Amino acid sequence: MKTSEQALPGTTRDPLYPDWDGKDMGETDYHTLAIMLLREVLEDFFAQAGRADVHVASTMVMYYQQGVPSSRRDPDVLVTLGVGNHQRRSFRVWEEGKVPDVLFEIASESTWREDVGAKRQLYEQLGIREYFLFDPEGLYLNPPLQGFRLSPAGSYVSIQPGQGGALESLALGLLLVPQGNVLRVADLQTGQLFPTRAERAEQAEERAEQAEAEVERLRQLLQDRNGTGPGPST
């Protein structure tokens, strides 16, 4: 049995660092859906790449200074490379040995001012390599997808958008593409979108239907060749 000293990072309970930030979450469906789909597609993207060392989480409390419980934020989505992808209660920087590589905030009426202000300043100070903001409603940010990358001098510089407002994430090796109310992930080289879970399920269903139709076609062809097909009607 593992002792607390041997426990995986972020898995132990500590009353000094609660798992909950004490705030009531009350956001629109646009905000919630954007977070959920982004987390899922990032998880699947790295799983398909065989990257078991990438941790993806959403609205998880991130403690960034040991001994100071108030030093915390709860980014909408956080991605950390080079750590285990086990489940955590919270993200404690001193246990992980590093800060997250990329943070995402999904802007809403109640958060966008802090997203572009205090949070951006804090993430820059912490040395977060890339920081992205996405406004699923297109009401608070112009353009709705914005990104910042840490310069060698330690300050954030804006990531210039490409076609359709897409932004490159060099830290993650992918392309972020705003598509209506959601943020999609695409191949950095080809620009091809990585399918969502719903899209993959639909594609799997289509392939199953095509396979079933092909089996029926071959069965009918075999019957016709063997002369075992249905005879003429009388």
C-alpha cells in the first residue's frame, strides 16, 4: 500500500488545499459545452498519439505556491506535458515539479475581464508557456480566439492568427481552430480537424452500415452464382 510520501501527485487529500475553490459555478451552455468538448478532444488527441505523459483537466484547482492556500486558480482547461495522466484531486505545482504548459480560459460575461487582465498577468509570472482565451459567444473578445506565448524574455507575446482565426500551439504541437461556439483541434501540418467523440461515433456507425451492406452484396452475389437465389415469383 502506498504511503502519503509515495502517493502520486495531486491524489492525496489535504485540508489546507481543498479540492473545491468555494465558488458556485454558474455559466451558460455555450461556456460549459466549449470546456467539455475541448477537454475531450485534447484527451483523445494525446491518447491516440500514445502520450501517457500528458495530463488534461478542466476546472481543476491549481495551487501554485506551497504553504499559501490562497495562491490558486481554477483554469477552464489545463494541459501539462511530461507528467502522469492519472486522475488528480487538484494540481499542486510543487508536487508535479512544474507548472502546466498550456492553460485555456473560456470567456464569459462574468470572467472575461479577469481572463484578459489579472489571469493573464499571473500566468505570465508563473511561466505558463502558452495561454489561450476563447469566447464561444463572440460577445466579449475580438477576435474570439486569442493566444499568448512566453518569450525568451519571460513576457507574453500575442500569437498571430492564421486562416479563419486559427492559432498555433507550439507547446502542444497542434492547431486551435474556432468553429462557431466551440474550439476545435487540428493537425499542425495539414490543418485537418481531429474528430470529436460524437463525430467518431458517427463515423464508426457509417463504417458498420457500409460493412453490413457489403456483406449483404457479397452474400447475394454468391447466391446468384450458385443458383440458390430466390426463384421467379408465380
